[in-house]
Amino acid sequence: MFYYVLKYVVLGPLLRLAFRPRIEGLEHIPEEGAAIVAGNHLSFSDHFLMPAILKRRITFLAKAEYFTGPGIKGKLTAAFFHSIGQIPVDRSGKEAGQAAIREGLGVLSRNELLGIYPEGTRSHDGRLYKGKVGVAVMAIKAGVPVIPCAMVGTFEIQPPGQKMPKVKRVSIRFGEPLDFSRYAGLEDQKAAIRAVTDEIMYAILGLSGQEYVDEYAVKAKAAQAEQPRKFPRRPR
């Protein structure tokens, strides 16, 4: 109930008014039945803008940190994400990945829309990074289509570290559904799930026009964080 109050009465109309999103390809979202919407992830605002323009409810796998923050702010954030039906996912380790897949398959088994960011985290520099294979495993196991999605302009309105977004127009683009039925039964084959994931990322790239980096975003972030320690500034 609270989800629909936010979507249609409070947050949805406000987001549409402030950011005036240009929407392309909305007809590719099925009116019923299970499907995965796989998108790039440029900004915290992505969590709200895409659900606001979809007619159907969509459930995202959200990082567990949104549900475990300290103090009053942390509790309010957790309550908000729980109230809009988001599922906390621990992103550390292989077992955590398996848990995320189980949660995602549960959503799909109820014939709902599942939202996922295959990069696994927000892009720290606006580029598109290598996708993790969980999205492929879920698509093959559940036998559902994957709709690629590109958020365009959200990095500019709210890059990582910026608390409040700038009021500026953005675009949300959906591509044609991708059918991976030819991979049925191959969800345990590394080559198959890598091929499916790469096809999804290529479709997202075609919609977003981003520069692509064939490296996991988490690894790239870690390397960037190490740079100041490796190359300290010399005292003047």
C-alpha cells in the first residue's frame, strides 16, 4: 500500500515534475508475467526514477548497507527501502551471490518484475563496467526475458558522494526484450552465463552510449582508491 502511495501520490509526481524524464521504449515492458529489467547504475537517484515511470511494480535487489545504517537516519532509510519492497543483498563473497540469486528467483516465481544492476555497484566515473553473471543465472533458470535499460543523465544530476540531486532533465531508455531460451539448462556453464551477461551489457551499452570498461566496477574503484597511497604527493 505504502509503495503505491509513494509512486502515485507523493514521490512519483514530484520526480516527474522535477526531472521531466524522457522515456523511450516503455512498450517493451511486459504488461504481465515475470521479467528482469537490467540497467546501468550511475546514481542513487536511479532507485527512484525508474520505478516512478513504470506502470508495474518492480522489486530491486538493493545493497544490504541501505538496511543496516546506524542511528535514526539508518533506521529511516531501512524502513523506507523495506516499505517499497526492496530486498537487501549482502554483496560480500560467493555465498552472498547465491543468496541474491535465490531472492531474485523468488520474485520471478511470483510473476513479478525484478530490477537488477549487473555491474553490482554504482559507476564511480560514469562509464559502464563489466557485468556480474548473477543476472544470467536468474534469466536462464527462470526462463524469463531480460529488458535492457539505460539511465542517461543521472550521473550528472547526482554523482556518487552528492547528497542532493540537481534538478535537470534525464532520459530512461528500454530496449527490446532479450530471449535466452537457447541457453536452457546451461546456468552452471561458465561460458554460457558469461556470454549471456555480455550480451545484456552490450544491449545496455547500445542504449546508454557510455564508454565501456572490461573490468568489474568494484575492482576499478579499489584501484583508484589505492592511487594516492601508491603515488603520494611530494612536499613542496
